[in-house]
Amino acid sequence: MSPRSISHYEILDKLGEGGMGVVWKARDTRLNRLVAIKMLPADKLADEGRQRRFIQEAQAASALNDPNIVTIYEIASENGSDFIAMEYVDGQTLGHLIPKRGMRIEEILRYAIQISGALAKAHAAGIVHRDLKPGNVMVNSEGRVKLLDFGLAKLTEPDPPSAAGEDAPTRTLLARSEEGTIAGTAAYMSPEQAEGKPVDARSDIFSFGAVLYEMATGTCAFQGDSKLSTLSAVLRENPKPPSQAVSGVPLELDRIIARCLRKDPARRFQAMPDLKVALEELKEESDSGIAVPAAGGAPAPAPKPRLRLMLAVGAASMLVAATGTWFFYRSVSKPLPPMQSVPLTTYTGYQGHPSFSPDGSQVAFEWTGEEGGHSDIYVKLVEGGTPLKLTTSPQRSSSPAWSPDGRQIAFLRAGGLYSVSPLGGPERKLADAPVFSLAWMPDSQSLLVGSEKSAGQPRAIFQLSLRTGEMRQVTSPPPPANPGDGDGEPAVSPDGRTLAFLREVRVDADVYAQPLAGGPARRLTQRSQQRGGLVWASNREVLFCNFAALSGSMRRLAIDGSSQEQPVEGVLDGALDPAIARPANGPVRLAYARREADTNIWGMEIAPDVHGGIRTVIPPTMVIASTRADLSPQISPDGKRLAFVSDRGGYPEIWVGSADGAGPSQLTALKSPRCGSPRWSPDGKFIVFDSLAAGSNDIWMVGSDGGAPKQLTTEPSNDARPSFSRDGRWIYFRSDRSGSQQIWKIPSSAPFRPAVQLTENGGADAIEAPDGKLLYYTRPQGGLLSIPVEGGQESVVLDHVWPGLWSVADNGIYYLDAGAHSPDGTPIVWFSFATHKPVQVGAVRKPVPPSTPALSVSGDGRRIAWTQIDRWQFELMLIDNFR
């Protein structure tokens, strides 16, 4: 029976009913406005789980303020009935608006962009919807979208079976599993949600892809005769592309939907704002009149009559003035479409090192295959199709390079150089010398290879003749400071006159160029960083990839020094191994490998037991997590706060939160491509860190409660890994200003004096002992040493300690034993100052990121924090019409 009123709301009509309640249309008698009232049915009042979910919906939605999310006015209870008063939307659900053959592209994009914006707002607030479907999206008479029903948001507890019918606004499925329960609507839930696993924002992205698919085709992406068969389709089947189901669907929308619907969350769009941008760019192309390619070669829409008239008038006017001038302005004024990355491969496992065929129609690459394992060389058509496997060795085959004449593909295996036909067949060994990188000469008769004459010699670039087998040294690197130093990654300019390469010294590398006919090498980059590939964009410009820790970016640089390096438009973060195709008849294409890592910060608490051993108080727990990189944790001296690095705001910046991960807030906003290694001052008032914000890697300091960061070093050197002395007067850091990486120190406050070098035999990062008498530090090649803070003889403390993988507490040194092999993971070891004996206190079960501080311990040795890579994602990306 319909209630006549509840509280100050007059009930007018019943709008719907489902497992989470009955929805009524009502009038607010106080404010004289229409509202929607959702009431929990009387027979559900005794169900604590449903009451909790009912309240959760109100709390989740009321925490959001977005024009595309329904507004919650209040949650209240009267006469034992719980109810939510919310905005009344006069319109229809998206499910009622979708026709049998799908919507027009302009309608799809208009609604999809609004939905993606609403979900982005929810995700930013830490809310995952978990029940996105056309029935939970309202569209009012003005075309505005309103996202409804947050009843499943963020819940993981078991839910009782729903008594609602199949058409209820929210259906709940229950299935016991090892991971948990299944909650949501079968046809729209993600695979991880269907398996009862923990979900994050990427689960909503999958559901959004299912909604997009239905908007484009008029049919569900996943269908079955029962709920179980539908779940099976979600887990195991891929729907055919929308463009094959109905005509006129743009290929780019096909790609967007396919990426949303990938089974592996790591291979979907990783954040809703990125997906929203992709939809907005597609809408801009569609609205601007730029042809949006449709599958099957469907013609682009003809210009509108008014546009044709305007073009005709403009053409006539310009012809009257000057025909040649009209053609000139017509050509330069036409806007070029933006360069945009689209997936080239969408496979599971590692994919890397793309290399184009001379005509740009095919690409060779290395791939671990669907079953995983070692890499083999594959070839595929750029436009699609099944990859052809070329190698079958039990050893890894890598770094394919397609010859300019198109007849063979050279590649590396176990340090040797081989080649194979692009059509498959027998392999040919080209060189017995160890080879680490390669590039073809334009005549296809020789290759440039990175190799070494003998052990202990620096790596150099050699020219290998395929006819004679002779190797002629081309570059002359300096004597190595570390094993692996020298020249590699050769790249030949399109005209065959100039060689570009990377020269690595002490892990970092710079770009060099020299004439192939002979002459000195010129250093093109002055900011030593890790590099990940090199290619010529033209005879005057090179592209190269920077990567610090796990992020990366592609840059372009003129070899004559006429301009500074710039980011490459359209290239996504995590870029590596660029390749370019310049076919005689066709667009220039850029391909690159993309590596993304989901790095999160974990922690645990330990304490001594009554027998002098260690017991675990709190087991390993995820402390800081997001869909972006969170790394380099540092626990404050009082153990209550945690500083870390995150790029969740678009750039790597310093963040601070409580030690348990609550309330993280951004501390810096330098918008630098590199920022890291935070360390607290002894009083907890300041944090020192390193950053590229001023052009070179320098040491900076910022107040732990906020304020403007202050630059402490200004030398054109690579200064990094700072830490305070125990009295707070000095800051130790690593620098290569003397020609090799050593430990230096500077005063932390005025009067500022020149930096003082402390080590002579190498230093990577340093931490002062608790008593302030010794300085502990690691060497770049590993090993923990100590010297008196006032100077003196160095002593070896531990052999198996690596830069960034150690920390000092009052009771000893804690480190990750990266060389140990344990079924539990990488051991966390405590080296006691009292006993000088190592004791394992825990383990890191996943890999830790390279080249970044990854371990921190509180002063009392009870709380430990570290960074680990919870998930890897690899893919190849493509940019057509590259310029």
C-alpha cells in the first residue's frame, strides 16, 4: 500500500521498486519542490546488511558534488522506516533511450562524456560505483545525464539474496568464493567483480565499456541464458567489435570500447579522466568535420550545406585577391588532427621493441606469448590480424630490427646476433661476439652493434659487415667507471650520415651524435638520466625516452642545439623503445613500447618477543594505493607520518599522510618530470628531496606542513638521495660533480657554505648513525660501508646491501636482501647493532621498483614501509601521421 506521506514529504506516485528499496515521487512541503524518496521495505528493516548498504548509498552519493550525479538532500528515519530524499529527475533511463540498432555517434559521445565525468568525480573521492548499467543512468528532458544508485559503492561484505525480480533497478548476485562475494549486475560487471575479487576504479571502467557497447549496438556485450552463463561470458568471451555489429561505428570508438573491456584490469584505461579525454577528442574530431574513419571504409559525412556555402564564398573572395595566396592560406589554415596514441598490440604478457617493415605496414616485436615465459620474435600487420611467430628457441629472443630492404629481421639471443626472414624459416647467426644493441645501415649490408672487445673494456659501437664478418669500432667511449658503462642503442639518420647513440656512465646515460664518416662525438643532453631507446624523427631531430623509477616520457631534440628538448605530442607516460616508419607512399608512423607499473606502499609492524626474537604485530598491509605510481616511503622521526612520492596529480610530487596511509595530501607542485627521495629532518619540520624542476637534478627542501620549496644545490650536476644529519645541521647527498658518484654534504641552513666531498671510492646514498658518529652509505655497485662523520678510513659493514633498499633505526640496519631466494619473497633483514647478526623479520612478496628508495623503518624499528610493484602492464602503441 502506498504511504500518503513521510516526514514533510507528500507521496505522489510510485516510480520503481528493486532489491534496495521502493522509490516514490514526492513533494517537499517545506520547499515546495519535487523529490524522489527511496524507502527500505519494511520486511528488510531487520536485515543489518541491507540497512548498512542503504545508508552507504546515501553517504557515497552525498559526498559527491557533480551536475551529473543525483543530489542527495537528506537521509532520515520515521516510524521505523529509513528513507533517502534525493533529486527528482524528470526523464528516462538510458536503457529506455537506446534503440535496437544503437545510438547515433553524437548521442553516444554526448551521454558517455557526462557519465565518464561523473565517474571520474566519484573515483577521485575514493568511491567505486560497482553497479554501472543503463538502468542506473537517467537522462532528463534537456539531455543531461544523472548517475544513480550507489547502493553497492565500496562494499565488500556479503549481501543477502535479492528478492527483486529480474527487472529490478539493482540486482545482487551472491556466490561464495575464496576471494569474497559477487555483487552487481551480471551483464555489466567486470571479470574481477564476477570472481568476487577486490575491485578498484578499473572495474567501473569495464562496466562503462559494456554500457558504451550497448549504446553503440543496441545489444548487451555479454549475454547468456542464465546469470551463470552471463557471468561465464564476462569471464571468457570477447564481444565482436561494435563496427561489425552495426554500420557507421568509428574505428576509434571500437578501440576505446575494446580497451575498456579487456579482461586484465592492468590492460584497460587506468583512470577515468584518461578515458574521458579520449571520448572528448573523438567528439572534437566528429564535431569539427574532420573525417572520423568508420569500419569497412565507410565514407565520412559530407560537409553541411551552410559549411559548403561558407567555403565557396571564401574561395571566391580569395581567388579575386590572388589565386596563389588563396591556396597558400587554405593549406596552412586547415587544422591538423592531434597526434594520438592508439593500442598496436593488446595481448597479455610482455611486449616490447617494435620495428617497422620498410613500407610501414607490418611491425616486428618481441612478446612472451599468451602462455608467458621467455620472449620470441613476432610479426603482425599494423591494421590487425594474428601475429606470426618467427623464433622457437628455448632462449629469449629480443630487440628485433627490420632491414631497410625488408628481407630479414636481425635480433639478439644470449648475447649473440641472429637474423630470420619476415616470413619465418631457418635462422642465421651473424656474429659470435657479445652484442647488446643493434641498428641497420641504410644499405642493409652491415649493422651497427653495441659490443665490447674484451671483458673490462667499455662497450662501444662497432660496424659489422655481413659479407666479411669484420667488426670496425666506430665510437670511443671513456674508460668505464662501472661494469656496463659505454656506448649503445645506435641509430642512423635517414640520410645515413650521422650516428646517434647513448653513452652510459654510472647507470645514467646521455645522447651523443657523431658523423659516420669520422669525427668527434658531441654530447646532446646535459641531464644524465636513464634512457630507454633512441630513434631519428628526421635528419635534424632525434627522439629518446627518459625514465626515472617507473614512469617515463618521450622527448624530441634538435641535434644542432637550436632548440631545447621538448615532449612528444600524443605519447603516453611509460614510453620506451621508439620506432619510426617512413614509407615512400604513406603516412609516417611512430610506434613505441609502453610500460606501466602499479606501485603501492605496504607496511608492517614488528616487536621483540620474550625470547629476544621478532614477532609480527601487524602483517604486511597495503598502506598507500592508487592507480598511479606511489613509491619512496619515508616514516617520520616520531613514527606518526609518512612522506612518499606519487604522480596521481599528473606529475611526481612529494605527498604526506599519516603512517597508516590516512589523509594523504600533496606537499609540492613543482610539475617536474622527476621528483623523489624524500627524507625527514630530525624534528619532523622539514623534508628534503631531489627534483629536476630547475633543469638539473638538485636537492630541495620544503616544510612538512607546506610552503614554498627551496632549492639547496644549483650545480649543473646530478645531485640526489638527500638525508639530514642527526643534529639537523647538515644534508648528505649523492653527486657526480667530481666526475664520479660520491657522497657530499652541505649545511641545511644559513650561513650556506660550499659542498664538501666525503667519499673517494663511490657513494650512492647515505644515512647517519643514531649516535651521529658514523655515516653509513652504499656504493653504486652494492655494499654498505661506514666512515666517521669527521672523515677517516672507510669500513665494510655488509656486502649484500643495495642503494635504496636499506634504512637505519636506533637498534640496527634494516635492508632487503635482493640476492636471496625465498619462496616467501625478498627477505627483510635486521642487522642488530648489539649482536651484529642478521635476522629475517619479514618478506616483500612482489618485486620492488628499481632506482628509487624502496624501504623505510621508524626510529624504534617497529614500523617498516616499502614500495612494491603489484602489477605490470605492457603494450605497444601507435601514432599515425606522426610529424
